Amino acid sequence: MEPLSEALRLLRRQSELEDAMCRPGGIRVVEEREIYALREQLKHYPAAVRAIIDAASRLHRPVETLSPRDIEAGQ
């Protein structure tokens, strides 16, 4: 998988987990561990993460709503 697509997938999953942790109930320890693991994986794609965050800011949209095409259009 190309770095941009992989970083976008990881950021989307991180957002899902953070949302789940805010909801009542559920197993937060498992979610928290997965978030730490995702953050470690994201360290392998610093340029892709920066491009995704820049695109989200430029387009005024949450990361979860972006596609690789949105990000590549701004580069």
C-alpha cells in the first residue's frame, strides 16, 4: 500500500478509536493500546501525515472525509 493511503487509513482508524473512547461503556484499555500502536505506525509516514493534515486544513474538512485524491490535488 502506498504511504499516503496507509497513513490516511491509520488516521481514520485513530479517529474512530478516539470517538469510541468518548462514548459511554466499552473497553477503553484495548482501544487505548490500539491508539498507541497506530501512533507508532504513523511515525513511519511523517511526510504523508503532514500532507493529509495540510489538505484537511486547506479544505476545511475533517481527516476522515478526505480521499487520497483530495490530498494529491493539493500537492
